[in-house]
Amino acid sequence: MSHSDSYTPSKERYTNSVGYQNCGKSGLKLPRISLGLWHNFGDVDDADEALKMIQFAFDNGITHFDLANNYGTPFGSAEKNFGKILKKHFSDYRDEMIISTKAGHEMWPGPYGDGGSRKYLMSSIDQSLNRMKLDYVDIFYSHRYDPETPIAETMGALSDIVKQGKALYVGISKYPEDKAREAYQILKENGTPCLIYQGRYSIFTREIEQEVLPLAEENGVGFIGFSPLAQGMLSDKYLNGIPENSRAAHSYGFLQKSQLTADKIEKISKLNDIAAQRGQTLAQMALAWCFHKTQIDSVIVGTSSVKQLQDNIDSLKNITFTEDELWRIGELG
Ligand SMILES: NC(=O)c1ccc[n+]([C@@H]2O[C@H](COP(=O)([O-])OP(=O)(O)OC[C@H]3O[C@@H](n4cnc5c(N)ncnc54)[C@H](OP(=O)(O)O)[C@@H]3O)[C@@H](O)[C@H]2O)c1
């Protein structure tokens, strides 16, 4: 029997863990670091490493796994592969896990496989549950605002998905501030308040600090940041070219080589120096930095190896920054 066939989670997973934070004003606690399955868990990826990462995450108290209908290459394969892992190794631990999924981006052909219509969301949640072999997800998101669908229709579908028992909580992702405001109001009126806003947040992408973050706080809505490493740019890996097997090297990866401009590399190099002065890797500093905003409840990292996940968990050993460090980092963002 291989290690993976006989998986027993670490008994230390909650004592020696990443720690937890209430999501907004809700009672739901999220781990400071969550694991995202956008890349690295599809059919094109290493299934063995994928399994090890899920187990390693759980062993370290990472209880939250973030998916979407179209994650993985091909679309849906991350949910399908995660479902297999859950069934084989985690069937006794479902009540210790927070699993989220989403619909909003292109998923299947034709007018009902994209956007924010009730037709799309209702079909998509059923497909996601079927792929993951689950009765419910913990959080279901509208993955993006759809200007071609009345917002009350999208929010109505989210609320009904909760009322049908297919999700425990709802969230929105990447909504512009004015639309998020409307969404929070409608969801409140529907009796299914918004749990969480998921937005891009890193040293390189700070727009949400202006309006989205204060609005979420005002409404008691939690905030979870995605791509905190700017898809890997906020690490030392691209300082000397594009390594084989990195996201920028893959034809199916979302990080484009063109994003790695000379100017960007120079900033990354200077950030790497600041991280070294703090005794951290750049990836560790970039994750730790996210928590200088107290409204950040959790960050969702993607990893392609257990080693990266360990590196990222270790970021929590030092999340304190001096004013001078924050200023210098801010200048390079
Ligand atoms: N709501 C939305 O619209 C949305 C959009 C994007 C993402 N998300 C969520 O956020 C999650 C994370 O997004 P992301 O994957 O872009 O996050 P990220 O953490 O910014 O980037 C992940 C990539 O960074 C590299 N990396 C991670 N740890 C590293 C380390 N310690 N040292 C060096 N490199 C490291 C790996 O790249 P290599 O593969 O090159 O090794 C990894 O694949 C997704 O899985 C998804 O759940 C949501």
C-alpha cells in the first residue's frame, strides 16, 4: 500500500497550523492561507504531486480549497480530480473542510455556459457538485459581474442555491465597487447575506484597497485575496530567465511571458533584496505583506509542489513590517 492509499491526517493539524480568522462578521473561520486549484490540478498536471499538496495542506491546517467550474486544463478537470481525491482520502473529513466553487466565466459552448444568468448558475452548480461528488459546497461565488444580466437575477440564483442546500454561503468575485454595493444589498434582502468578496491582491495589484475593501468591511463581508504572488512573478524564479516547468513557460498557463518586462524584473529583483534583508524568500514576503491590511481574512495561493507550499506556510513566521519596509515595497508595486 502506498503512502497515499493509507493517508491519515496529522494529529497536529490544528495546534501547529496556519491559524484562523473569522470571515468578515460571519462565524465562519478561514485559514490565513487557502489553497487554490486554478492551475496545477488539471488533467495536464502531475496527479501525484496534486494529491500530495492537498494532503500536505490539510496536515498543516489549511482547511479551505478554492475551485471554480472551469479550473484545470481542460475546464472542469480540477473539480473532477479534486473529487477523486476527496472520495478516496477525505471522506471522513468533509466536515473539516471549506470547499468553494464558482460560475461566471466561459465554461461550455452556447449562450448558457457563461455570464451571470440564472440558467447558467443553476446548471453549473449541479455540474460542479457532480464532478466533485459532493452534496454541497461551502461557498458558491458569482465569478464576475455580468453587465448583460440584471444583478437581481444573478443574486437571486445565488440565494436560491443556498435555499436548495447546494451551498452554505455565497460570495462575489471581481465585482466593481458600485455593483458589489448593490449585490450586498440584494443578498441581504434575500436573507442570504454575502459571506465574502474574492479579489486580486498582491504587491503589484492593490486597486481593491481604495473602495472594494472598505465597502466589504462596512457590510461585514469578508475579503479573500487571490494571486498574492502575481502568478509566481513575486518569487525569485524569473530573475534569471523563464525556467522550464514554470507557469510562464506553459502554453496553457495564464501568466504570459510578455508580462515579464525588464522593468518588472528590476522591481522583482529589488523586492527580492528587501525580502533577503528580512530573512525571507520573496514569495514569503509577498504573502506576509498581504496581511498588513487587517481586513484581509485569507489569501489563496496556488502551488505546483509541496516544497512551494511549505515555503508559503513559513511566510506566517514573520508578518510584521516596519513603516520603512512598507514604504519601500510600496514604491516598487
Ligand atoms: N476569482 C478569480 O477570478 C480568481 C482568479 C485567479 C485566481 N483565483 C484563485 O486564486 C488561486 C491562486 O491564484 P494563483 O495560482 O494565480 O496564485 P499565486 O499564488 O499568485 O501564483 C501561484 C504560482 O506561483 C508560483 N509559486 C507559488 N509558491 C511559490 C514559491 N514558494 N516559490 C516560487 N514560486 C511559487 C507557482 O508557479 P509555478 O507553477 O511556475 O511553479 C504557482 O503556480 C487560484 O488557484 C484560484 O483559486 C481566483
